[in-house]
Amino acid sequence: MPLSAAERDLLITRAGGCCELCGATTELAAYAVSPRPGDSAEETILTCRTCRDALTEGSAPDHRWRCLTESAWSQVPAVQVVAWRLLESLPEEDWARDLLDQLYLDEDTLAWVHAKPEAEADSSGETGTGHKDTFGAPLSAGDTVTLIKDLKVKGANFTAKRGTAVRNISLVIDNPEQIEGRVNDQRIVILTEFVKKTT
């Protein structure tokens, strides 16, 4: 749901007319922080097109997010949530791990970081699975995802490497935090928090 004019003005004022992640001042727009509906300034952050595209597509190079060394210290909960999620998606980056170790979130904000969307009714009236990738993008059976960290596969003698594309995934129907996919010719269960959807 788009912001009202009043809420948009509040958001722009709070952000000082800059992207709340990188500080850019052009092509700014609101970005709703899932799983909140994003109909108020408190549930959104102001982002430039580059950051917004990277958040939506989950395809930004690691160095793109070095801006978080400043923005992660924001006192705005919505910004804190996005920064924390991004840092968690960069487990192999020393600077990201160190920054995550230094940050503190209150209980409510941390719950928002790890909140999963409630299942929603789809057009057929059936309950949806609510499967989402690490950035909150909805996942469907048949999608392609990319691993955002190395995953040691239990019961196998290999590690699924970060950056590996997993094609034609299946959803674990009774668990919205799990999907299944084939890696190294083996079908494995993968936690949705460790994948990003490939568009």
C-alpha cells in the first residue's frame, strides 16, 4: 500500500532527503520493510533506486553494502531491521560480521528482523505457504534461488557453496522456513533465510 502524502512527508523529513542506507539524494522512494504492510513512515525506509533494486533483486555485490558501516547505527527501527538482515546475508565478509557483533537491537526490533509473514489467502481461497527468501521476496515452486552462504550438507561429504544457483525448487508445505532443491545431484532441504530469489 502506497504511503499517504503526510506519511511520505514524515519519511522524507526523518531521512533528511537522503537514502537511509547509502546517503544518495536522487531517485528516492519508500521501501516497505517486510513483513509489515509499509503503509506508514515507521514501516518503511527511504531508499535510492540502486539500493532499492538491490534489495528487491538481492543481487548487489558485497561491496555495495559497505555503506552499512554508517547506516547500521541508525536509531530508526526500520533501518536497523534492513541493515541487520543485509549484514546477516554477508557471512563471509569480515567487516559485516564484525559490525553485526557490535550492533544491539531491542527485543521488538530483533523480532521484526526475524518475523515471517503470515500465510495469506491466494486467489483460489486457499492458504498460501508464506515462503520468503532472506529479503522477504515470495518464493514459489519452480523458482531459482542463490545460496547466500556456504552450507554444510548433513549426511553428505560436500558443502553447498555460497553463490550456487538452485533451480526448480520445491516448497516444504508444512514449513515456510524450508525449501528443497538439487545441489551436486543431491536433493537437499535448505532454510529460506539462506537463499535469495533469482529474477
